[in-house]
Amino acid sequence: MIKILIIGSKGMLGTELVEVFSTSDYKVYKADLPEIDITDSASIQGKLGEIKPDIVINAAAFTDVDGCEEQIELCHKVNGQALEYLVKECNKVGSTLVHYSTDYVFDGEKEEGYKEADQTNPQSQYGKSKELGEKNLQKYGDKYYLIRLSWLFGKHGNNFVETMLRLAREKDRLEVVNDQFGKPTYAKDLAIRTKELLESQKAFGIYHITNEGVTSWYDFTREIFKLAGIKTPVTPVTTDKFPRPAKRPHYSGLINTKLPLSRPWQEALGEYLDEI
């Protein structure tokens, strides 16, 4: 039986990972605060030394993009420095490490999107902290899968879909940004694809896993409302209508050149809405 440690097991992605890997082939160990603190090397050493997992999946992150602009030190510790601690301890016990990064490591200037080997150039503290994590993973790691994702939504945490459904109940009409483009990613699909990647024993390195199809936040909202039968009017606006502390990439479609493509985001969204 393969021993797998899922860090961040209470989060949106972590919860799905626990469910997907809970089969007869795996012994799943769940870890989250307070039982493990990835910013504390002693905490990591204790947990990995105790379990000696074959695989470690790190689904823990500081994901409040605007909050990262205010809590820069903490954000860089969680998303960046922690990877040095994790990788070094994985090397000691012989674990394969799976780590998740983001489209925000790119500057968002390429309309055609970004491939796995494209140069990173983050424009926010969140993006910079995730880039630091990527660099530490590649600098110190031997056996790792670095998976970039974008626009994550799922059942076990706050996300854009939930926010739009709530706002539709509270407001007579909505304005949504129409000049930021990316690929929505369903947490359940990402967890399944992570398992497939590990079991296929692909070469270690960087992978892009999202649902397929590029959209804007405005068109994403329209599809949410269409599938949910919501009639609230939605008006497209530009990013400057809603000034935010962190700069968002305009074009952040992640291009997958290494794996079979996932299903379209519209199909995944429909399943998600049915389930909730």
C-alpha cells in the first residue's frame, strides 16, 4: 500500500484529494493546521519523519491574493520559503512531492496563453511568493511534480462561483470584469488528474492542469447564471472599475502540452452546480 501525506487536507483542493486517493491502493494521512505548519521546518521534519510517506501532496497555500499585498512576509513564508523545508525533508525520506502553483506567476501579457516552459514574470506579491516556491522546488527537489492551475472552484471552500450565486441573491444587477481571461479549474477534476499523473509515472517536472476553454470572468458569470436558472442582469466592465491592491493578469490561459486535456469547464461547472 502506498503511503500518501496530503498537506492542507481541510481545504477546497485538499478535501477532494483525500476523497480521490481513499482507495485500497493508498494509505492516506491527512495533515493541516495545527498538526503541521509548513513554515516551520521542525514541524515538517516531525510529520514526515513519523510517517515516511511515499508521496507528499502540498495543497496548503496562502491564497488571499489581495491579502498577500498586506501580509507580504507571511505570504512568502507559506507559498515560497516553506517549499525549501518540504523539498529537503522529502529528499531525506525519499518521498515524491506534488506541489501546486498558479497562473499568477505569469505577467498576463500573452493573449495566446502560457506553456509549461514559458518565462515567469509575476506582477503581484501572491505571484511572486508562488514563483519563489517554484524556484525552491526546482533548486532543491529531485522527485517532484509542479502543477500550475487557475481559477479554482469547488465544493469545500469559498470561490468565484459561490460568490456570484450569493451576489445574485443580494443584488438587482451585477457588474463583472470582462478584460481578464483564464481557464476555470474544478477542484474535483484537478484531484482526479493529479492521481492520474502520479499513476502514469510521467517524467518529473512542470505540468499545467485546468479544465479546457478560455473565458472571461463576465462570461464565466453568464454561464453560471444560465446553468443555475438565475435571471439577474450582468453588465461587462473593465478591470479599472474595481481597483484592487493586487494586479491581476489580463491573459492567463495555461496551455497543457504534456497531458491529455481535461473536459471543458462548462461541463465541470454544470456537475458542480448539480452537486451543490
